[in-house]
Amino acid sequence: MSGGALAAAIGVLRRDLLLAMRRKSDALAPVFFFVVVASLFPLGIGPEPDLLRRIGPGVLWVGALLATMLSLARLFASDYDDGTLEQMALSPEPFVGLVAAKVTAHWLVTGLPLVVVSPVLALQYGLPADTIAVLAASLVLGTPVLSLVGAIGAALTLGVRGGGLLVALLVLPLYVPALVFGAGAVDANLAGTGAEAHLSLLGACLVIAAFFAPWAIAAALRIALE
Amino acid sequence: MLAASGLECVRGERTLFSGLSFAVAPGAGLLVQGANGAGKTSLLRIAVGLAPPAQGHVTWDGRPIRTLGEAYRREVLYCGHPNALKDDLTAVENVRAAAALAGRSITTAAARGALAQVGVAAAAELPVRSLSQGQKRRAALARLALGGARLWVLDEPLAALDASGVEWLAAAIDAHLAAGGMALVTSHQSLATRGALATLKLGA
């Protein structure tokens, strides 16, 4: 990547982070959703430690997944509406790099807070300390995959009426591998079989998504702009 | 030099224009006119490479813009109908972000200078949300004052501008053309540039 391309990508990243700081309520909505969903299950099920420990990994992962989904609708929509996306597509710097910067900003604003609050939420499910560490590790590897794959769906449904529902139908099946390996890693640690295999597979998902997703997103956005 | 030959644009079932050819040489401007829905914006989007024409092609210095890609985009400054401004950022932050996107990082002082040229110096540090429509348009046009692009493609730049804004834009286009630049402009109003721009009528 040339210096100009990097400077333009950093410019996009800075702008998106600045926008998130100016509109904190929008930026924090997914993490609040995550906290609320993850807290409702223990309240609904009641004091049954064994059951809670069993469902904890799955519930927390599904919560993180749905929270990410919530934020996808706005990922490209405002840039599309106000013409910024056109300007990005017309930038002399590679569009793929700018798209990657946008997804990075999305992960920093949406994914990273989910990772940060997950240990606190895991306490409600009575997960032991080392399992909580595995949960956080699985989310560190998994939430970028959710952002990258989700951005493909958001780009494909850009400008489509009822895009919100469509993006859910499109993206949720693609989230299955991340969910299986992520929640599987935590389950495996609970069962004492070691989480390395699951985390390795999740890491592989991340590498593949990080390499291919920006190209797919850029192509989908160009089609939306035509 | 920008040249187009045999352009055809189809929107849904309707053919907006076909067999359209034009050329813009260095130092020349072209004013595209036509009724609402005649395809002015579509033509501009084809000219900058945002949309492909159904037929025909656009060339820049004799080479198709499709193959030039980033080399062509470096020469073009496109101001579309939407202002491409973020409501939550200040005018200065918007100009800096737009410049970074165009591959020319600038300082806050340079951004302020550009905004002063378009007459919104007083509102430079305000969130764009609180600006009037005309001020927003001026802030969007501040990118012209930064320089660097040889071809300006402006879609209805006069919309929401007051008399002094229109005057400033005409002078800016004059200076740009005098320096060997090119301009492709759509407008419903007349644009009082020193040397009259060639006119292309769509749907006539």
C-alpha cells in the first residue's frame, strides 16, 4: 500500500471515529443491546447455576452476533445518502483500502466494546475465570469476522427498500461458522478439552474474511452506486 | 482532454440520450442543459466513471477512463447533487476529510483558507448541521479552492447559492479555465463566466 493510500485510509478511519464520538448514542446502542440481552436470560431462567453455565457461551455469542447485526444498517447508509460514498469511490486512492478502513472503524466502535463488556456479563452465568478468558479471546477473533461479513451484507442491500430485514436474512447464515467455532471454543474449555482447535479455526475464518471481504464489499458498493 | 463518443444512457425502459458525443479541451468548459429528467446527472456520472454508459465510451487524453482508473480519478473533482458533508463534523473537519479522500492531506489552516475563499469563514468551526443550505453548498464547493484537479465536474453547483456565491463560482471557473483546466457543469441558471461556456442541450 502506498503512502497516499494509507493516508486516505487513515483519514476515513479518523472521520468515522470522530463521527462516532459526536453521536455517542448511536455508537453505544449495540453494546447496550448486548448488555440487556445477556442480562435478561439469567433473570428469565432463575437461579439454576448448572443450566446457566451450560447456555452461557451460546447466549453470549448469539447476543454479540445480534448486537453487531443491529449496527449494520447504518454502516454505509449515511455515506450513501449524503454523497460521501460517491466521493470515496471517486478517490484516486484504492477503494478497497478505504472500505477496509470503514470496516475497521466499525469494529473499533461496535466489536471492541462487546469484547470489553463480555467478561462482566459472563460472571452472570457463573463461568470460571479461565473460561471467561477464552470467551474474550474468541470474541477478539470473532467480532472482526462479524464486522467484515456483515459489511458485505450491508453493501449488497444498500439502497434496497426493507434492507434491514434483508441484511439479517443474508448475513445470519454466514455468521454460523463464527458462532459455531466461537461458542464451541468456550464450551470446549468448560468441558476441559481445550479450546485451541476452535480458536485456530476462528482465527482462520478471520484471516480469510480479512483478505476477501474488503474486495467483495468494494465490488458490492460500486454496483450500488451505479 | 475529455472526450465522449456515441454515449447512450438507459434508465429502466427509457433511453435518456443516445449517440451523444462531445469534447472538452484544456481551457474550455461545457455547460450541460436540459429539462428535469433529461439525463444531466446521469451524463456527469458517466463522465466521472461512477456509472458505465449503455453504449459508447469516455476517453481522457485519448485513453478510455475505464482502463485509466485511479490515474483519471486523480485529475477529476466531482461535486454531485448531495453535498458530501457530514452534519456532525465542523466545516473545517469536512474539508480536511474531503481533501484526505482526494489524496491531498491538508492542514487546518489550509482548510480554513479554502472556507474563507468561499465566504463561510465565520461558520468554519460550527457543525455543518447548523449551517444554512447555501452555506452548506459553499462549504462543499470549498474543495474547488484547494486546487489540484484538472477537470471539474459540477452538478447543479448554483443550487441554493446566493448572488455573491454565483459570482464567486463564475470567477473560480474562469480562473480554473484560464489556468488550462476543464469544466463540465450542469445548471438551470445562466452562469456569467467571462468567456461563454459551450452549451450541450440534452433531450432537444
